Amino acid sequence: MEKSSDPLLHNLILFNPTLCTKEGQEQEKILFYFARDETSEDAMVRQVGLCEGMINFTQRFSNNTCEALETKNTRQVYYGPEPDFWMVLTVRLPEKGCKFVSNLTLRATLITSYNLFKLFYGPFSVLMSKVEDIATFRSKLKKFFGPYRTTLKIGENGILDHVCGVQYLPIDPNTYLCCQRFLNSLRDQFSPVLYTVLLFKEKLIYSGLNKHDTQVLYYYLINILFPAHLETSGMEVISKSLQTLGRYLNGPDNFDDNIKASRLHLTTDSKDNQLTQVFLLVYNNQDTTICLMIDATKSCTKTFYKTLNSCLTANIPTLDHIVSKQVAPKASSSSVAQYTPVNDNIRYLLYNYDNLAYISTLHCQPSVSATFTRIMCDIAADIRDKRDADIVVKTGSDIWISARKSKSRVLFAVVLQKSIHYISVVEDIRKLSLHLFNKAYFSEC
């Protein structure tokens, strides 16, 4: 439920200036327009005109386009994912008790929304060229962005939304080879299966996709698909385990009707700017989830899917047992102290820009408030173009926040202990850095 002190999504706009060829037809450039308050067409046209004017004005002074505009009551961010296509997101700030809002995180929200759309529908320009008319294109945009904008939690976005990273499951080589052996045999037995992705307790074990596709698919699974099935199944969100019996989270409900699966557009192995099209099947059993990307150019029969289902039903429980047996000893000894041995009052995020991997204790109780994670976003914006950086800041509530960057790796740390001296903070962060950078499991990051 939205609170009076939360920033609110004011509008979400997609437009293409080239669609307006004559004066007086400015509404034609609007492809999608959501407004929290009832808005007339003239008001929409004026708002889009202001956005277009701001973008064009800033381009006169720099090769880089305008990314954000701040006013007393709003924050507005811009993103041009493709030539002539623009996305704009505006957030209205509350009058009292205003929470910190990061432009970097808001823009990351726009980028993620585009990447998700592209994953399921393809690029804007390609889709617009394939549909019958602009009205059909607009309806597809509305079909996706209409429901998607309801999932945006503007008041809760923080550093994890900015990095949009992937959590890997650290397992020993023998267990990994066992997983790899099963996935290889699956692809050999079922040739239409082009790629596979394997997760355990929402952490990634293996992905046959490239880095970009893995990031977008992982975000979709963790933030959209898994939560949706937890809600519809009526299960209490006490354990992250989705289901004790095997079932498809995305794919066939049964094998008697026509098989329905989501079509994905992947950049993996794409040639001549033609994205690889596949059908996505997501199968879950206990804590293990496997994603299968089926070649969309192949015509697979019901017999194929039934045989594939039999293979998954027979092998995934065994694979789940093998992985859980290896992970269990680590889980039984896990605690904040295990990952933060220097000071139990430190919460941190360790992120690798190269492979998008992250390890985080920000959620451990007592957790870090969204206000502090959004402050980290501003720090991230300051150091994103630097090779090395070391920053320590103190907030008005007597909380220390640190950021250390070395090449592609960055460590954010929050010291929750109050009335602690700066020298002690620096020493604790130094010890934490040494511990994390020397740990064997850091190889995942």
C-alpha cells in the first residue's frame, strides 16, 4: 500500500517524434501514455512537447542526451533505447516527509522495462515494422506497459534495482559438473532445446545465455514470475521454495491442449541484427528451477513435450537432492556474522560489473532502510566512470556509508552502529574488504 510519504509514479510516456509529419498531428507521436491523474489529449501533447524540447535543447550542448530533470515537486528521467524512440518516467514527490529519490535508480527502472519488453516482443523498431498499423503497435505497448507499471515500487527502489545483478550459487566443482552433465545430456536428447538456465533457491547455477540475456531473464524470474506463482498458489512466503511437486511455472498446463509458451527474443547467437527466437518453458520441482529455451523455428509435437516432461520429472528431483545436500551445511551455519565477521553492525553489497554477480547482506535484520540504499545510488553515479574510488560519508542520522571500487568490483557498506568514530569505521571497512577479496567464494563475484 502506498504511503503519503512515498514518491508516486506520476506518468510513464513512450513517444516517437518522427510519427508526426504535419502540424496539428502532434498526438500521433504518442505511443503510450499513462498518467496517475485524468489527462486530456491536449495536456498529453503539451507534456510530450516539453519532454522533446528538453531532449533537443540539451543535445545542442553535448553529444550525450538529457538523462534527468529535477524540479521542486518532481523527478523526470529520459531514456532513448533506439533511434527516434523515447521513454519518459516522472515521479511526484510528497509534500511532507519526502524520501530520497535517486535519478540513477529511476533511469535504471526505465532501462529494465525496455529490456523486458524487448525480451518478449523484440525491439520497438522491428515490432513496429511487422505490425499492420501503428494502432496495433500501440495496443501491444499498452498490453505490456499497462500491467507492468503497476509492479513498479518507486518508493522502495534502491541500489539493488540499480545494479540489477545476478546472485550465483557457490557450489563445489563436482556438484557443478553433475549439473552440467545433466544439462548437456538434455540438449543432446532433445535437439530443439537451444539453451538452458538452472537455478536453486532463486540463485543461478548455470546459464547458457549471454550476459545481457541472463540478466534480463533472471530479473523476470525473480521479480515477476516467481512472486506471481507464490501469490496464486496461496503459499505463505516463509520459504523461498516454490513447490514440492514438479510443475511448469511457464509453459503447458497439460499436454492435451495446444502447448502455450512465451516467445523470447534473445541477443544470444543473434546474426545480422536478427534476434534468436525461442519458446520459454520454466519447470520447478522443490528448490530447483530449470528454464528451457526451445527453438521457435522447429515444430515440436505433443509427443516431444510429453517425453521432455517425463525426463524432467524423473531427473530434477535427483538433481535437487544432490545440490541441496551440498548447500545444506553452508545454510545451517549461515548468519550475518559469517559474511560480516568484522562487525555484526555492517551490511554490505559486493558487485562485479563484468559478470553482474552480487552478494548482499543489506536484507539481513536489522536491514538497511531504502533511504540509505538510494544514497548508495548517488555514490554509484559518482564513481561509475572511475577505475578506483574510496568514499566514506556520514548521514544526518549518524549512519556511515562507504563505497570502495577497484576496477570492475565495487563494495558498498553501511555501518549501522551509531556514535562510532571515523577511524574505527575506516578500519572495519578495510578488514571487511580484505576478508571479501581474499575469500574463495569471491570468485563468483
